[in-house]
Amino acid sequence: MTDTQLSQDENSLSERVLAATVATINRFGSEAGLQELTWRVRAEPTIVLEGTHPGGQSHPDAEALCEKWAERLQLSEVNGFGGDGCRVWTVDLFAWEIDVFCVTDPERYAMTYPDDED
């Protein structure tokens, strides 16, 4: 097996693990009547699985949906982001972190984080 084949196999495995994780978390929310979130993975030094409203982090219903998800997943709200125009809830799971995120004030958020894309 070449390095290229190994790299492709590793990527395929990573994609499958992520898809299974997202499906499991969304099923857990669905059992409570919640709309699915869109999930992405960030690496900063731990692995962060971040959920946002499927219509975008600034969607008019994002705050309400994310708040319900945070309650379902028993996440704690991170203090200090309200003035940035967003809300973040989180939990540390050893080497993983799960975050639920929404923008509450798009203009203030854009001024604070101009490089972030919705």
C-alpha cells in the first residue's frame, strides 16, 4: 500500500467516523423533537464538534434551537460572548469538545469576527 492509498483510506475512515458521530448526535436530538443541527469539526488543540442551525449561524431561529440543543446535551453556556453578538454552549469530553453556537447580533458579530464566514 502506498502513502497515497493510506492517506485516502485514513480520510475515508475519518469521514465515516464523523458521519456516524453526527448521525448519532442528531438522532439523540430528534428523539427530543429537535431539528437536526449542521455539524463541523475543528481542531484547536482538542477536537471540537460544533453544531449550528442548518439555515446558518445567523438564522432567525438559531438562538432558540441552539438553546434547546444545549439543554438536551447538558452543555454549559460560555460566559463572555454576549457582547460579541453570539452565544456558545460547551462540554468537554476528555479529548473531545462539543459546542453549540449561534449568532444573536449579526452586525456586532461581523465587527468582532470579520474573518468568520457563516
